[in-house]
Amino acid sequence: MKRYHHIICPRVRTYLLGFILIWVFTSGCIDTIDIELPEQSSGRLVVDGYLNRTDSAYIFQVRVSSTQTLDTFTIGEVGPVGITLIANDQEVQQLENGIIYKRSIIDFHDEIGGTPDEARFKIRVTTTEGAIFESEEQRIIPAPPPGSLDVTIIERSELNSADNIIERSYLELRISGDITNQNGQRVSFKWNVSGNYKFNEIETTPPQARFPKVCYVEVRQATNTINLLLSEEVSSQHFDSVKINESLLDYRFQEGYYYTVVQHTLNQDAAQYWDEVRAGVQREGTIFDVPPGRTTSNIHPVDGSDQEVLGYFIATQVDTLRRLVRPAESGYQRHLCAFQELEPPCNSSCCECLKLLRSSTRKPHYWD
């Protein structure tokens, strides 16, 4: 009897083995995730509103828009809508869409009565089709005493454009404070960080027939940055050295840099909302992680309408903290135009500081 031996070359054996391993791992590890997507992908109503209480004023704004598809680059416009601010069950003021209003706390309560600590707020939105939506009632939770700001320099090894490892210095802005207010309530915080730096123009050689100007340049926070501290993340009554900003140490710190921190004191519901927003815009992990769920909304139809609405109305206590970083604290950074030979006429930002984005020769009122 003849026997036939089947010979498989090494390369084919490798391919077969690889195919078998891929089949085993993928068939055992891939799971199916069912995601509930809204039937209406665009045109849904979005209501975004806030009421901030400072030491002396209420500041409020409501913006009504609609969702858009991904290939649309403009904010969804809606027709004329009625927007009403309601406080203590009284219709206080009719609002224009997207307009910021400011009212003195004293004048506001002279009109509606009561005290700031007792005030209850909500908004009502009426569309051109007659649909009516109202937010859940909001109270402003008192804030703990303002915390303190501090800065720390850190060094980090990074690759430059030539793929060489270099050391770069960064300045971290950190905040410390109490997590419990005067009523014994544990609160959460959201911080918005902006800055302003001083920039001196450089004189040319020979000097031009004018005096060098001094500019103050605004630095805004990135729109997708959410600095949030949840009360459940802190085990004690005090939080210490929470990082809320990091900036590359460069020419902006050469003459002085002023940080402005706007602190919002949040209740549990508002903190949950911002935590969901943060999970959506600051996504971490891999493509196999479960995606963030739909963001909570506290705005609902009140007339039996089944129209879907997204958004949130929030009322918070707002405090402003500032910190001037002097040149000695930032390591005496070089001027943007250091070691440059400038000859007249000079039209660059070195000798025309108003060319810098968001610059002004007006000194901020808080600048020390």
C-alpha cells in the first residue's frame, strides 16, 4: 500500500497558525455593545442656561438652539422663542435669546421679596409651535470661604520637531480650600481659568520717533477644558493642591502673568451634569470602552409635548480668585524678541504689541 505524505512549507504553516490564533482570540474577546441612539439626529431643541450669583449681582443668560449634523459648521438657529426667568414662582423678566443680563441683588429682591439664600429659580421656554418647556427649580448653594492659589514649576522631557529629547518647563496652577460650606453641606466645584500677561515693546536701533508701549494680553481657557472637583472625591473637609491649569513657561511670564480663576459652587445634580459633560469632551481609553451615556437634562416639556429637549439650567454661587506670578516665581523667562536686532521701521509684535491676539494697552483694574 502506498502512503502519501503531505508536506506543508514553513511559510504556509506560519500563515495557518496565525489565522487560527486570530480566530480563537477574536471569537472569544469581542463583545457586542448595543447603543441606543436617538431617532432624530438633528433639529432637537437645545436649551443652555445659567444664573450666577456674585457678591453684588445676579448674572444670567439662556441660549436656545438646535442640534446639527456633523457636516454642519454653524450653530442651529431656531425661530423666535419666548424665554422667561421665574424666581419664587414669579415671572421676573423676559429674556432675549443668548443675551447676558446683570441685575443688582438688592434691586432684584426689592422687586420679588425674599432673600438670596431663599431664592428659587427656573426658566420657561415657549417655541413658535407652542411647545412649552420648564427647568427644574434651582437653589444657589452657599460657597465655602475662598481658597488659595499657588504655583509650582515642573520639568518634562519631550521630543522636539527634530525628534531630539529636550527639557521643557511648565507652570502648574493649584488650588486649596474647604469642601464644606457654612451650613455643613459638602459641595463640588468647577473652575474656569484665564490669564493676562504684560508685554513690553522692544525699542529699535536707532530708536523710532515714539515711546514703546506696554500691552496686556488676554489668555483664554480652551473651550473643551473642564476643571471639576466632586465632593465624593475628597475624604476630608479640605482639599489640597488640586491642579487646575498648566502652562508652558515662555515669554508670557517675562514681565508678570495674572491668573484669574472663576469658581462655581455646585450642588450634587449640577456636579453630575458637568461630570457627564467632561466624560464626553475629555474622552480617555480605547475604542473598545463603553462610550459615555447621554448627558442628564433638567429641562422638560410641561404641556404634554413629546418633543425631545437637551440642555441644562444651573444656578451657582460664583467667586473670583486671582494670582499674580512674578518673574522670580517663573524662572525669569526671556522676552519674545530677546537677542533680535530690530531696525526701524519695525512692524512686528516686538515693536507693535497690539498685533498680539487679544492685546490692549488698557491696564486691567486688578493688576498690582
